[in-house]
Amino acid sequence: MFDLLPNNSHAPKISVLGVGGCGCNTINQLSKAQLADNVQLIAVNTDAQSLTMCECSVRLQIGTEITKGLGAGAKPHKGFEAAKESEAELKQHIEAADIVFITGGMGGGTGTGAMPFIASLAKELSKPLVAVVTTPFSLEGQKRAQQAKNGVDELINAADAVIVLPNDKLIDALDKKISMVNAFYQSNRILQDVLQGLTTTISQSGLINIDLNDFIEVISHQGRAAMGVARQQANDDLQQTIANALQNPLLEKIELTQAKGAIVSVIATDNIELSQYNLIGACLQQQLNADAMVIIGLTIVPELDCELELMVIATGIETPAHLQQTPANQPVASHSSPEVAAIERDLHSVPTAMGIDSNISAVVIDTQVDKKPRFEPSELLNLHDFLRQKSAVAITEEDELEIPAYSRRAKLSGL
Ligand SMILES: Nc1nc2c(ncn2[C@@H]2O[C@H](COP(=O)(O)OP(=O)(O)OP(=O)(O)O)[C@@H](O)[C@H]2O)c(=O)[nH]1
């Protein structure tokens, strides 16, 4: 067993705020992982009941007066007002940190309304802030998609970097038979990996170090950011590993050539050759704009159970206009039952969630198997209650094989 996360009193203080139901689920998952001592997890919600189920040490109920502890009822303006009511407490947590990460689901009330406000507080206090957010399934309806879009736009204006993980991508990337609970678990695991990878990158000392100033320099290109992680086993082709990191199928579709900067964290055994390190740099430089600032950190872990682990964060990316809207003439699946046809019509009137390839956004009808919608309408009506109840899912042995080292280390240490 090895430990990549030594106690380091000089490490920057990192606060991770999980905002709203989705954010608190992610914080719950992160609280079971091993994080460095300099990382503080904070659950932030308007919903008092959901907060009590959070296992982290700091829980902050916001907007007690406005929401009476009952949530923001999918109204972003309530989430915003709630955060404003609790401005002083939020500021305390932001001020205590050198860098702030926020995470949550866009589309509901608390996360959508509160996260841009929190980001604006961080801006006011000159603290760098990176947001990692989800966007709703198309199935959740047009209103949520629109609320999410507005929320992301507001967040982009206030945060240093915004990484978007569209829940719709799950449908495309995961086994079609996967249960709803497992789909959310997988998505939360990606959120966990992104956050754990980011905090680890800043916390640990490497052979070639990425310190907080490097990190801030690259993320300060306001706009969208994207992140990918890949692992390389012995005899794998390094160029393919790099391509895998850049094409993480659960992350938002992005145009890498538009990135203004990239942070690359390489974790490798002591067998890594200079030529391999150089190849990583050269491949990335090829994919990115010539003016992009690229910082590559290297940490040697002799006991690493693969040859190399690669994490790429590309920043300052604009979403191309052609990815922002669903074409009006998108084909509708034929031979559907009246119920399915109604859902299909609804889906085609939903604007594509940000950055999702238009031919992915509407792939929610399982035409391959039985022409039934993957989720029954009754399930949809109760989606949010359902999520609250089912957020905690145990990691199976099978899952474990795919978990990047950031997460696996936590499990190895028995946490
Ligand atoms: N990936 C993932 N997405 C989630 C999860 N929970 C909710 N979501 C998504 O996040 C969106 C917002 O849901 P919540 O986070 O529960 O809403 P909220 O921000 O607490 O807002 P209110 O409930 O209205 O106060 C939903 O529309 C879902 O798309 C989760 O555990 N994982």
C-alpha cells in the first residue's frame, strides 16, 4: 500500500462545497474517500432533512428564513435568495480557503440559484473558484434544461472555471440496462474523481510540481473547462492513453483547440522515460492552440499498479454554437406507442443541454430492445424524491477495477 497524500502543512487550504441535493450526494461520496488534511468538505443545502443525511463534518443550512428548511422547490431565485440570506456564513468558509471548489446539479432550485452567488462571493474575496456541475437528463423536461442553461451561463461569468458533466451523457456511455441508481452512482463517481483528482493535483508534491500558482494561472482563463483521466497498463500505446484522457465519454463535448490553457498531471512509476514525458507534452501541444499555456506535473509513485495515470484539465474553452441547439428537424423515432411518442415529442421540443452532441441528447428511448422509454413516466414524476432516497450505492468488486487511483487509494486505506 502507498500513500500519495502526505500531511503537508504548506499545502494550500482547499474547500469543497457541495450545493443542493446533487452536491451533497457528491460530498457524501467524497467523505468516504481519503483526502488530504488540507481539504475540507462542506455540505450546503436549503433542505434540512437531506443535510442530516450528509456524513461530512461541516454542514451549512442556507436560507433558513426563506425556505424554512424545505428546499428551494426547483426555483433558482429561491436558491439565490437562500444563499444571499446566508452570505456571512458562506463568506467565512470561502475566506478560510486558498482555493474553492463547488459542485452541484444544475436545473433545480438550490444548486442553480446558490452556486453562481457563491462564485460571485469568491470573486469578491479574490479566491479562485472552480465549479464542477451536472446538467439534467433531457427526460427531466424543458424547464429544468433551460434553468440549467441559465445557471451554467451565470456560473461561467462568476467562476474561474466551470466543468460540466451532462447527465444525458450517461445514457450514451453506460450499459443501456444499467439501473437509474447505478447511473447516478457512476455520474457521482465521475464527479468524485474530478474533484479528488483536482484536489490531489494541488496538494501533493511531485518531481515536477504543479503548485497553486500554476493552477490558478491556467484556470484563470474564465470559461468552460474540461477534464479527462486515463490509465496506461504495460504495453499500452501512450498516444492512445492520451487520446482516451482527452475523450472521456462522460464529459461534455468540447473543442480542445479552443482551450487557452491545460494542466496535465502525470502519475507514473519510476520507469517513466524522458521520451514518454516529452511525448505527452508534444501530443497535447498538437491538440491545443499554439498559444495555450500547458503545465505538466509529474509525480513518481514506484508502487503504482499501472504504468501511468494521466489527468488533463483544459481551460478557457468556449462551447461552439453548433453544439448549443437541437436541430429543429431532428428525426423522431417511428413505430412508437402513443405514450412513447408523447415523450419523444416532448424531448424534441427540449433544447439540447449545453454542449451535448445533438444526436446524443435525445437518445433516451430504448428502440433497440422493446420500444419502451427507459424510465417509466411514474418514475420521472418522482425523480427527485427517488434521487434523495437512493443516492448511496455500494461500490461493487467489478466497479473497483475501473476506479482511478485517486479513488482506489481511499478504498485501499479502508475508508
Ligand atoms: N449526477 C447526479 N445528478 C443529480 C443527483 N441528484 C440530482 N441530480 C441532478 O441535479 C439536478 C438538481 O437536483 P438537486 O440537486 O436535487 O436540486 P437542488 O439544487 O437541491 O434544488 P431543490 O431540490 O429545488 O432545492 C437534477 O435535475 C438532476 O439532474 C445525483 O446524485 N447525481
